[in-house]
Amino acid sequence: TQAIARGYYDRQQMPRYIMGCSGGGVSTLMEAERYPGDADGFIVGGAPTSAYVQTFWAYVAQHVAQDPKRWISPADMARVGQVIMDRFDESDGAHDGMIWDPTRIKLSHALFPFLSAAQYSTLERLAGGLPAIEGSDVSAPGYWLANPALLGPIGLGTAAPPWTDATRPPLFGSTVLSMKALRGSGYDALTQMDFADPRQREAEKAIWDRVGGYGYAPEKLAGMMRKGGKMIMWTGASDEAVPPAYTTNYSAGVRRLYGAPSEDFFQSFFVPGMYHCRGGEGSPTDSSRAMLEAMQRWVEGGHRPTEILMTNAPRELELNSTSNTAMYVSGMSKEKPATTKAPPARSYRICAFPKVAQFTGATGSDVNDARNWTCKGTMAP
């Protein structure tokens, strides 16, 4: 196909790009790790993750199901988000309705007097993730809670347990299907899984090892590096499905393994305010286009992206495909024809990890103008 394309377009080179988010991001990362010769640039969104994120979803669901008083309603989760925004909004130097570095968020029960102790234990579990225990390293990172309004209904359900198919958390709903497929139709993670038992966790690990799922690791990028390929990995900093810390962990692993030369083939970015692959109050609307253009400049012009400019110009997006059960996105959002030519209300300077934008404009300057932001901050790994 390369020979045909080069001949048709009369070009010596035809750079190839693969991009996707969520399920599409998983596929793109798998392609880069296993078949690095398939493309010159890989744009990986909403990934990496691991099979144990489903174990984490079950861990949270079981905690709530065992005591319905632990359930946090969507309305209260929205209040949690507002408290966090009010408390940490200016940590980047500007009051702009966004938390650019969610690693700065520190929780305490005193911040949320409207939550009972039982409810706060659920918030801690969402933020703390699934910790490893003695005898098993099966674990998962927690959520950053920079914009948790959507995490409420998707992670905890729309009503207190006992849940119906209509009210149970969609994230746990996908776990139910996986566990029944892998463990048998009668398996119930809410009552049968003992997360304190390392033997059960290792049994979970053995199941996923057997079916060959989610084996992503930075060392598997060696082939892409040797072939001269490039990767941009990105995620929404308010992702409500896949904890963004998966991306920080992978990115930090790349730097540890390959050192400074890794900047010539791998860069990662966090889009402030963005949910899973798209959306989120105040977030950019052209992230997919901006990532692709940055990759083209890198591959075709040799310009390594240390920052990417985005905007929230009016755009209407549609998903390539969705799963109503899992509420996942496969592939990337497609942009519908513009119905308005209104200028963007905001531009954003998105910095390559671990750098993060901070407001450095003069007093009174526009927080919505990317020119008043610079990559001065550093996110915690």
C-alpha cells in the first residue's frame, strides 16, 4: 500500500500515523509496542491502562454495596468538585475555573462537611486507588478528582445500592461482564471477591495473564525507538474512566528506562479539565486535531513538541463508536462541519510532562490567552 500511495501522490515518502483514544488508544499503544514498523507516529489517548482498573472499579463498587450509606450522590459529587475547584483553582497562579496540575489536590474530610464519614471513605477510595498488599502486587492508581462531577454517576451509580441494571455504576457494569466471561456466569464480585486475600488477587492476575490482556510496558518501545518512530501519549486530566496516573506512570517509566534521549521519540501531555477522550467544562475542543498536527511537525519537520497550543473554538464532535454498557470511546471523536464561525473564547498552552502551564501574565492580563501562560510548573510523577 505504501508503494501504491507514493506512486499515486508522486511522493518519495508517505508518513503514516495511527491515533486513537480509550479502546482506540489501547490499540494504538499495542501497535507501537508490538508492530512499531506499522507507522511513523503513534498518538495514544486515554491509555495506557491495565486489566486491574476493572478490579479497582469492583473494589469501589463492593465498598459502597456493603454499606449503602457510603454512596455519594451525583449532586454531592458535583459539590465535591466545586469545593476542590474553589480550593485549588489558583494553584497555577490564576483563577480560571481549571486545575492545571491535579497532583496538587490534597483531600481532607474537613473540606467536605456535607459528606458523612462513610461517604468520605468512598471518596478516599476513589482517590487512593487499589493498593497492593503483601503477597500480591495487583493494584491500580486512583483518580485525581480535578473535575469529578461525571465520575459520580459513572463510578458510583445514579442511585444507592442495591443497584439495578439501570442504576449500577457503568464502570462496574463493564467489570461484571468481564468477570462473568472469565470466571463463570454465576460469579458476583460484590459478594465473592475478597480484596484483602492475596490469593484471590493473584487468581485475578492469572486469569488476565492467560487471556493476554493489558501487558503494556515502556521497555516494549525499544523497537519503535530503533525504527525512528515517535509517540505522543495524552489523556484528559479529569478522566473519569481511566485514572490519568496510568499515563504519568508510563511516562516516568519511559524516562527512567531510556533517559534524556527518550525525548526524541516520546512525549506525553495532560489536557486540563478534559474527561475521557473529550468533553469537560472549560476544556479544549480541538485536542485531536492539535495532537495530529504536532505529530506531523515532529515526524515531517523534526520539531519535537514541548508544548501544544489548543483552543475551545466551537466544534461539534461525534464518536466513531461507543459501548453503552461500558461508556467507553473507541477510536477518536470525529468533527462535524462547523455551524458557526465564532472565534474561540480561550487558547491553552499544553506542556509536555512533567512540565505544566502556570499563569505568568501581568496583573490584569487575560487568563484565557495562552500567551500569558508558560511551562514553568512541574507535575508530581
